[in-house]
Amino acid sequence: MNFTAGFGPSNSLILTVSCTHVDKAI
């Protein structure tokens, strides 16, 4: 859950994957 990754254009994908993983975990 590294939301700071959203500030990077190339890291936005990592943020999306992280959020998706969290949604599935919940």
C-alpha cells in the first residue's frame, strides 16, 4: 500500500495493482 507511488507516471501501474490486491484481500 505505497500510495506515494501514484506520483510517478510509471509507478501509477504499481499503485493500481496494489489497490486491486487490497480490494481482493478485503
